[in-house]
Amino acid sequence: VFSGGEYGGIILDGKKNRLENMRNLQLVKEEDNSITGYGEGGIFLFDETGNFLSRPFESTNYVTNNINADGYRVVTTTGSGSMIAFNEGFIYLLSNDYSEILYSIMVPNGISAKGIYHQGSIYLLSDMGVLYKLNISK
């Protein structure tokens, strides 16, 4: 798996295969040694050797956060558009395997700053300077 600002993709049989939707990925090693990538195009899952498994979450906006929060995933996106006309981003609460969107909140201009999970709360800073503190109620 490779990802950069210009392009990203996978290497199969020693050959680069460019994939437009895998640019600018942030890669995270999971507890089971699998790899999760998030960024342009959504969330991508890979096995421990880097083989592509699936894309469980798609987004036309840039995925900026993928936070593990006590058995859930909190995923955020930026807004999209030109400097004059920004669109909304979202905060999503997903199941831990990304198979189900449990809740979502629209955020003007989206979330681009790195969020954190601390003592049962998720802290996110929007592009408009609003600090969000969210608690998950089961």
C-alpha cells in the first residue's frame, strides 16, 4: 500500500497500481495487526501484510478522523467546495467494524483538526472554531 499527495494505490506482483481514491491516506495499525487507512475517498481496510480487504465507508469529502471510542468508531469529514462556497462536513458514529452508521451530525465546514477520545468523551474542533465535546450513550 502506498499513499501520497499526488497519488496512491497498491503494489501487486511488483507493479504499482495507482488508485485515485487512495491518495493522502492516514494509516493506523489496529490491535489485530490489520491496517486501516482513511483520507480521500473514505476508509480502507487492509490485512497485516497490506493486502486490500474492503472500503466499508465512502465519502466524497476528506475523512479527517477515525477515532476508536469504546467499541465504536467516530469518523469526521471536512466540508467540500471552493473558498467562496463551502459545504458541510459530518461527524459519524459507526459500529466498530464500520458496517453501520449509528448516528451523524452535520457540521458547517466540517472537522479538519485531529480529534481525541479522553475519559469517555470525544473532543473535536470544527473549521469554524467550535469545540465539540460528545459523549456516547448506549
